[in-house]
Amino acid sequence: MDRGTRGVGLSILLALAVGPARADVIVLRGGGQVQGKVVPDPEAKKGERVLVVLPRGKTPLSLRKDQIVEILAKPGPLDEYATRRAKLAPTARADYDLGAWCEANELPDLAEVHFEAALRRDPEFAEARTKLGHVEQDGRWLSPDEQRKAKGLVLHKGRWVTEDEKARDDEEAQNTAGFASWVRRIKVLAQGVRSDDAARRREAETQLLELRDPEAVGPLVKVLGSEDEDLRSLLAMALGEIPGEAAAKALVDQLLGEAEDAVRGVVLDRLKRREEPIVPNRLVRALKSSDVRVINRAAWALGNLDVFSAVPRLLDVLVTSEERVVLVPTGGAAYPNRGPDPLIAFNGSSAAYMSGPVVAPGAVAYGAYVVPYTVGIDPYNGAPIGAGNAPGYTGPVGADRGPQPALMTYTSRNVEVLAALNRLTGQDFEYDVARWRAWVARSFNPRPAPARRVPQP
């Protein structure tokens, strides 16, 4: 045992070495072997147990001393690490330097442990944060997990996935007997709500509003989400009574997709009672939508929910531009006499023309398009019938191509975004984004002090 523990002065084991670093071979009673470094167990009361730092993984192996038959020493970086760790000064710089040494000597897990230890000693130690993959954004450091969350990813079953991927997976998981049972029950209640019998209608509404099981969220949305305005309002009220993130998410999604102002008002009233962080976070993410309707609905909700931290994100979508492919009229026949696109087929109702060549390395390709035949135009000679060869005729010829697709840019001034900015800041610079940004950088407080409430007599 003396040979196995030579040079080890660890008072506490922080982490494990990984990678191809050499390690002692520890022969166990019963014929097994492990590779690692034997160190004292600081929590063993009578010194009857030891810890083995393994070359892979972060959890040390705890063994009784009598389980070890022999230790075959193979000097490696763990020996020097133990010596350096025993002399480690209690400073962030010392932990960082030891982490850098571990990194250079193929001990990445131990390196990460010491970089994290440096941050515990000094949370603003930028070099350690960089080593751990942290990035600075808006004046604060984001860990790799926080960066993924900022991109809209969520941790789902051990993987970081998009909200849509999680929703699809959840939907597949919901296709179970339990989900189907909820759907059947809610369909019966929906029929009751539509009943002409007032007593049955009241009873069905009461049962829907008494639901508290989060498993009912998906079935409620499935059954009532595409119903008429009254039932969609009832859906919002039912979701508002169910605790948990699933119901909060469903309410946000309903608000973003709801076309009727009255129903959105009911949804907003229920969202005001929620405290789940997913509500403002999901609304802020919706500002990145390519649909200006969703952007404005999200902004309207953020303003009415007093989400002051959303102001910088609202500035990004105060004025938005989008490109759309639209059909643009061509103004009649499109080609001059004897144009470059030759006629390749004509059936009396349509004419087919060959388009120009597309050249690539080692290849030339031609395309074709079909246009409707215009009465009075001779597609063969490309002129009005009887005028194709008339002296002095220079007008447009050929079959009318009709409307053609074109890429157009549309700019939107988002009214609800401006209204939200007015409400959250008390300012109005209209749609002057530059003035808004200057004011926010100079004067905006994203965490205003709450209004002081004075007890009333």
C-alpha cells in the first residue's frame, strides 16, 4: 500500500482523470483489475477504505483496503497532479493554473474541476469562464446550458432539443390509453356545453373548470382548441385553473395563435395569474417569429403582463421586413420579335418555350416553361396574326406569359410592439428605432422598483 500511495497528499478528492493518461494497475481480490490511483478516503473514519481515481469518469471508486491484493505502479501525470494539488494555494489564480496544467497533461476532467473551483473563488474570473465555454452577453456570463436556453432549446430526456421537437415527442407520448381516455371524457363534456339543456350545460362547464390534472392539458387543447369562440374561451379558463408549466405553455400558445380579440382577452386574464418563468420566456421567443401577427400578439401580451425586461427585444421588432414571393403581372406579351426563347411546342391553347442555358463545370442544362396562348398571336412567327412580317412592326410578340413570380420586400410598422414599448417605458419615440435605442442605453431600468403599497384604513 505504501508504494501505491507514494507522493499522494490529497486532503479531498475533486475529480477523475480521463483520456490516455497512464495509471497504476490495481489487482483486486477475486481476480479483477482496475486502473487508477489509490488515495486516502477523507471520509473514512478509521482509514479502512481508500478511493481510486479512475482514468475515466468523474466518480471515484471506493474500496476497502482488504479488497486490494496488489498495486502495480505505472508513473503518470496523476502522480505529479497529487503533488501539485497538495501545495495548491487557496486562490482563483492557483486553481486556474492547476486546471491549465491538467488540460495540458491529458486530464480534462480535473482541469474542468479546477476551472469551476476558480469561479467559486472569483465569479468574475474571465479566463476560467472562457475555458468552461461561457460567453458574455448583455453584461452577464452564460454557461453552455444557458446559451442553449437562450437559443430556445430545452432539456428533454437528457438531450437539448427545440420546443417543436419536444412538442412532437410529447404528442407521441400522449398517444396512450390515458390520453385517449381524457379525450373521450372531454368530448362528452364539450357536447354537454353545447346542449340546449341549461342544467346539463352548467354541469359540463363546472366539470371542465374543476379539472386540475396536468395530464388533461393536451386533451383539452386537442378537443377545444379548434372549436367556436365560446368554447375556446372556456378552454382558456380551464387551462388557467390547472397548475404547472404544461398549462402555462398551452395558454401562451393559445394566445399567440388566437385570431379573436375577445378570446385573447380571456387568455391574458389567466396568464396574469401565472408565475411560471415559461410565460414571459416563451412570449419573448415568439418575437422572433416570421409572422407579424404572432409578433404583435406576443408584444401585446408582454406589455400587458409588465415584462419590463422584454424592452430590448421589442426594439428588434418595432419595424420588421420580410420577403415574399408574389405573382407580378407582366403587361401582356413578353418577348420582342424573334425573342431569344424559341418555341418548342404548341397545342392550340398553350405554347412551350425553351429557356436559356445554365452552365456549370462540365455541364450545360436547358429548361422550359409553358404559357397560355393569347388569341390573335401567332406563336410560330411571334407576332399578331398577319402582322408578323409586316414592315415596321416592332410590338411585343409571342404568347402572353401571364403573372410571373417575383421576390418582394415588405416592411411592417408593428402597432402592438409600439404600444407595448409605450406602456413599459412611459416614452414614445414612435417608430424611430435609433432614438429608442439611445434612450434605452441611457435611461431604461429593466427592473423598476415595485409600487409601494400603503395599508388602507
